[in-house]
Amino acid sequence: MEHVISAQASVAKRKKQPVAYYILVSLAWVVFFLILVLPLMMVVTQGLDKGIGAFWDAITEPDAISALKLTLLATAISVPLNVVFGLATAWCVTKFEFRGKSFLLALIDLPFSVSPVVAGLVYVLLFGAQSKLYPFLLEYNLEIVYAVPGIVLATIFVTLPYVARELIPLMEEQGSQEEEAARLLGANGWQMFWHITLPNVKWALIYGVVLCTARAMGEFGAVSVISGHIRGLTNTLPLHIEILYNEYNIVAAFSVAILLLVMSLVVLLLRQWSESRLTKQIQKQQELAKNEH
């Protein structure tokens, strides 16, 4: 009986919706289709314009394979390093009070405010042939600019805030009571981290890792400046797509774009899964907090 009453109430509520409601919902769907769905459809149709054979040839070309490997390599190095940095920073900021805390938080947000192109240019000026460090790098045969280390550094810079910024709000809300209780019971720092802090933030950490991975795979600006666009050596997938498009090799460009799109969709599904788990964890913590009060 209660289900019937609730269903009737929901139907009556839908009938009372003003005309503006339906106009706004329809407009939102139109904008969603024009901005997101239609471009993705164009990528798929253009990439498969000459059939599966041309698509397969484009994504298995040696330069495309090299670009894919470099993209995965830069992601595989930058994401774990940013996980370590994010965990350490979030622990430091939320569990301790110290001078310069606000300045540290501002530094974490720096990659959000600085253009990726400027970030890549900074590394060129710092490690390039005109820098004061270049004689030292030349002496020990260390290549950073127009080489893989420079691409990794640029990727680390642009993805640096994502893990930390997902962890800090949650850890601030959780407080440090559990860690303090564990400390009074004789637990050391590592024990508190592995058995209390990490389980409490695991879904926020996974969500931050997914965001960081997506940003690393799709980075273009900073990597474009510092890579040198050397085919087969310093081109990531986004750079390889740009080169193919500039050469009017449209089918190959969109074919490789489909490959990057598939990788992005996988990351999107992981993001949705981790976000739902994180939302459930936050709701559970809020319910526990209400019950305590």
C-alpha cells in the first residue's frame, strides 16, 4: 500500500512540474549531445571511414605503438609518484599544524593555475641548452629536454594536485581522533597509516588515482613544448594524433584518436565506480556522525 501511495505521489509531482522544467531539461540534453556525443560520434565515424583494416593499420603502425608505449610509461611513472606525494601531503596538512600550511596548499594548486604550455617552457628554460644546468647535464650525458625524462617531469607537474586534492577534504572531515587513540594504545606511525588512515581514505585515493591517470594520458600542452615532436621517440598519443592531422592523414589521426578514446572510456568507468563508492563512504560517515550527536 505504501508503495502505491509513493508511486501516486511521484506521478502527481511530475504532473506539477512547470513548463520551464521541461525546457531546461531538453536544453541540457541538446547541449550534451552537441558538445559531447556528436564529437565522439564524428571521431568514431572518421576513424572507421575506410574500414577496420585501415583502422588496424593506423593503430599498429610503429610510430603509433611507440606513442602508446610512451604514454603508458609516462602515466605509469607519474601516477605512483603523485600517489606518494598526495598521501604524504594530505597526511601532513590534515594531521598537523605548522607554519606555512596555507602556502603549501597554494603550491599544491599551482598546476591548476599555471598553463601547461608555461610549465613545459619552464622545464625547457631550466634544463635546456641555454640554462646554467646544461653543462652539468652534458658532462654526465643526461638528456631531459626533448627526451623521455622531460616528458615524465611535465606529466608529473600537471597531474600533481589530483590525488592530494581528493584526499585532503575527506581526511579533514574524518579528523585525527582514531589516530590519536591508536597512538595512545602504542601504535607507531606506520601502523596508524596502514591500519587506520589508509582504509579510511582508500576510495578517495582510488578516485584521485583515476583522475590523475586520465589527466596523464591526455596531456598535450606541457608535453608538446618539451618533447620536440620526434616521431617514434618523444611523441605521446595526443602529439602523434596532432602530427597525423597536420599531415592531412585524417583517417589515421582519428583511428589513433579512437584508441585514446577507448582508454579514456575505461578510465571513465573506473571513475564512476570509485566515485559511487566514495559517495557511499561519505554518507556512511555522516550518518555515524549524526548518531554520535
